[in-house]
Amino acid sequence: MAKREGTREGWSTKKKDKAPKGVVRHSSGMWAARYTCGVGHIHTEKVGPSKETTVKVYHARRAKALDTPT
């Protein structure tokens, strides 16, 4: 299969790290939590250098978004 110029054909969309879905490494080197609020907006919040803290923040924000009515 030949890759066409200007397309993402052949690229993998799989996460490259072992972090859970919603926890990403920001370009500054910090960890960030990405979640969707009840209205449907995607939010990215820089948390800090600790991945474990970021995972806790992600789960807390996600639980709050799911519990809050729209």
C-alpha cells in the first residue's frame, strides 16, 4: 500500500505511553488531564510532573462532569 502525500494513511492512532485514556503528556513536559464536560466541550488541564496525580485529577473531573446535569 503506497502512502499518499498529505494524508495520515498508514499512521497509528494508538497511544504511545502506558497512561490511561484522558491522561496525556503536554508539550511542555507536564502531564495533563483531557476530559469532556457535560455540555460536550473538551477541556485540557495541566496538572504537574506527576502522572499519578494527573490520573487522580482526571478521574475526579470526569466523575464531576458525569454527575452534573446539563
